[in-house]
Amino acid sequence: MTWTTHTVFNQPHPLSNSNLFLSDTPLGEALSREGAGWDREWLASVGQQLGSAESLELGRLANAEPPELLRYDARGERLDEVRFHPAWHLLMQGVCASRLHNLSWQPTVREQAGVARAARFILHAQVEAGTLCPMTMTHAAIPLLQRWLPAQFEDWIDPLLSDRYDTHAQPGDQKRGLLIGMGMTEKQGGSDLLISTTRAEPLDTRGPGEAYRLTGHKWFFSVPQSDAHLVLAQTPVGLSCFFLPRLLPDGTRNAIQLEQLKDKLGNRSNASGEVEFRDATGWLLGEEGEGVRLILKMAGMTRFDCALGSHGQMRRAFSVALWHAHQRQVMGKSLLAQPLMRQVLARQALQLEGQTALLMRLARAWSQPANAHEATFARLMTPAAKYQICKAGMPFVAESMEVLGGIGYCEASELPRLYRDMPVNSIWEGSGNVMCLDVLRVLGRHADVMTMLNQEFETVKGSNRHFDAGWRQLRLKLRQVPEEQAREVTRALLQLATGAQLLKYAEPPLADAWCQQWLDPRGLRPLDPVVIERLLARACGR
């Protein structure tokens, strides 16, 4: 006898088989506005693929089956390899095909390639974030390697610029695609890189491109399966940057021993190692003592990617919540039709509108390093964006989880994984205080920063009273900012930069609503029903 106790109804289907790009009107508008409209066809195609049930399942599997450290082989020989679930490799093929690791550095670079890459990055972050770690490190390392890579590794440049993902354990010049990791942090230092204890001694001659012997450790060795790592080590002159290939040019393994893989809260698909260097061989990049300067040049790009990744994950959490609210019925009408829920979802949509506009503007700035105004904008707003957007991700995903209720808290939903993944972007490449102190450093050392801010903000002066008041108040504070006010000033800077973008380009009711929500000192106010309708329509691609 078959027993049926109840019929399941009013349970929304999971969000899948949607186009992640075409459903995001603000992203499409910003792409064209910032000069990369030429990439729309690619983004629409990739957006359809990434939004499929198959891609989303790959993201789930890669995190449900985290990487495994293989320290020894069957004969007891030291192996030091990392084994991944096949889902990881399929995802990596996709991100490499999108050239997230090298689009900006192609020999024939399209206009505003950095803007196109930012949009691609946001889409991939909505499916699986762990695979973005090797992408962002490789992307940041390539310009440094193009200048300083030792002569015996010059054949690495072509595979670094390819769209292939190659897992073969071979020297770099024999592979079709290459990835670069980083090893900076030590147990005693954290963000204080200057007290690193790893030592480097020349094998023969000192100087750029020469081989050194490294002895020491790294507490966080990102993506240990990479073909090479950029590592900091002490020389008599000071902290220096070294290129450590996983396999030496003769095919033998470098003396890099993996001690363990970190057991992390989130970002579980991605391997983070702890290593010992036992006379490892590395080649000096740049001059001795220039290590921090070279690394900080890359840090700006990786910090920007942290903000892009958090934004993409926030967009996915919101999409899941909005899709649920469309289907779920409460008291005879959809959850989306409930006045209080409409306020919650519309405020989330408005937050994403602002972030999208700011991040794509910042991507344009990163695409024009030779332009002094744009370089200053990128230098100041990158740490501010990383601080504010990455910090906002955790409560944002929690709010989306509440829309779904209990099922949003269960592992069958995407939201618990997104929630666990959120804190890493706030921590990696400098936590909140480090970012805010960096903002103060830029304000204090860059003489042209006020000129840049005036040019950015004065163009919209008079458009909104909340913006005008906020800019007047901040301008007075910027004359001398005590360290204890660094977070407040950083937050205000990013809010004004975001408001300026919306006042320039967004529909006036949406721009005014954003300024009222985030620049009015009286706090949040209910959104107008007309604004709510427009925000929710744009969030669905209309």
C-alpha cells in the first residue's frame, strides 16, 4: 500500500538556467558606459552557461569535496601534491577560458579590457568563488613577470597569456597554460610583512634574475598547486621578492614542502597551504630590498578583485532571494507583493546598483594607469571599496537568507556557502583596519588627491542636497584625519564616490533614493513605490 501524507505545494523551485548577465540591467549599462560594450556578446553567452543548473552543481561539488593533500606517494617518496574533485578542474577550465587571469595583458588589448574583465569576474563569482583566487593572483603577477622574469624563464610568457588550463606536472615552458600563486604571510607577522624571517642567500651572484637559496616558512601559501609562487624573503639589503617555480627547469621538484592545507570556514574548494622552504631555489625579481614595493603594486589589483568577488556573491544571494519571493505565496499573494518585503528587496537592489556603478567606474580607472587622475582615483578608492563592499557582504547575504527562511539556512540552499565564503574577502590582502589605514596613507601622501576628488564630486554639485552636505562635511575632515576616524572617513569617501556615479548616470529617482538611503544622516526611510517597482524590474533584466 502506498501512503501519501501530503502534497508539496508553495515551495519555490531553485534558481537555475538563468542568464546571469542579461538579467542584470545595471551591469549591462555600466559595461557600455565605461567603454567595454564590445564584450556584451561574450558576457551574454558566458552568463547563460554560468547560470545553468550544471554550472551551479559544479560549484556545489567543488566545495562539498574540498582538496586533499598528498604528502607522500605509495613508495614513501615525498610528493607534496594537491588532489581536487573533477568539478574544480571543470570550473578552472571555464575561468581560464574567460581569461580572468590575463585579459588585461593581452598583446592586442581591446579598449577598457579591465572593465570587461571586471564584468566577467562578477559573473563567475556568482557560481564559485574559490577558483577566482588563482585567477586574481596570476592576473596581478603577470605585469611584474613581464618586466622582471629571469631570462631562463622567458618561455613562460606565452602560456601565462593563454586561455588554457593545464594541470600537467611539467616545467612551465612545456605547458599550455600557467598559474601563479603567492606566499607572503608568516606565523609571527600577518600583515606586518617586514618581520618576515625567511632568508635568501645567493647561489652565486647577487642581483636581479639571479638564483638564491631560500630557507624558512609561509603560514599561508595560496594555491600551492600553482606553477610558481612569488615569495618574500630577507636578504642583507632587506625584504626581497623571489620567483619560486614548483618544478625547476630540469624537471626536478623544488624544495617546497607542504605541511598542511588550511581547514577554513569558507572558500573550501580552494587550497590554502602551509609550507616549509628547505633550501628552495628562487630567482630574484627586481633589486634586493624592493620586495614590499613590488608586492604592493600587485596588492591593489588583488584588493580590487576582492571587492568584485564580494559584489558578485551578493548579487547571487539577492537573485536567489528575489526568485524565491516571486514564487512563494503568503496570505493569498506572493511574498514579493508584501509591502515590507518589497522594501527589503528593493533596498538590496539599490545597494547593488550603487556598487555596480562604483566598481565598473573603478575598473575603468585601473584600465588607464598612465592617466594621473585615473591612477589617483584607483589608488584611493580601491582600498575603500575593498573595505566597504567586502564588509557589507556578510549582513547582505544574511538578509537574503531570511527571505527564504529555514530552507535558506539549510545546506541544500546556495546561501550557507555564500555566507561562509563572505569573510575571506574582508580578511585576505589586508583586513578592514589595514584598508582604512591605507586610505589615510593615500590622503596624506598624494598631493593631487584633493584635486581628483574635487573633479569627481564638483561635477554633480547641486544635484542632491544630501550629497552636497556630505561632501562639505567630508572636505573639512580631510584636512587632518586622526587614525581613530579612519573607518568613518573611508566609508564616507566611498559613499560619496558611489553617489557621484549614480547622480551622473542613473535615472534621477534612483540616484536620489540612493543618496537619501546612504547619505542622509537621519537614516533609512521607506522607498517610494515607484522607485521600488523600477529597482526590482532592473534587477530582473527589464
